[in-house]
Amino acid sequence: MTIRALREKNGLTQEQFAAEMDVSRITIARIERGERLVAKTSFICRLMDRFGLTLQEAWDMVYNVDDGGGKREAADAE
């Protein structure tokens, strides 16, 4: 599952999701487009707490690991 899929599954706009994750809407948009990798542990912890994810699920979602165990292309972190 991707960050976007998680957000949409929970009926959240980018603005709402960003507020819950304590980042800007622009950051969420960039993450969803694969233009930015998230490095902050606090973001991963918030995903786990808010959405009941395991560490592995949150890590895979943030670092764009696909369900087949591969790694999707991602732009360099900002």
C-alpha cells in the first residue's frame, strides 16, 4: 500500500493527512509522487500510531517498497 492509498482509504485530503503527520501538504504531495523520501522517525511513528501499522508496513510505505518485495524508483531525498 502507498501513502496515497492509505490516505484515500481513510477519507483524508492531503491537507488533513499532512496536519495529522505534522508536515506540509506540499511534503505529502511530493512523497506521493515519489519526489521525496521521508527520513524522520517521527513521521514513521505517527503512521504506526494513527493507522495501526507495524514498523515494517510503515517503513515499506514510506520508502516505496512494493508488495512484491521489490523497490520502486524514487527520487533522491531532499
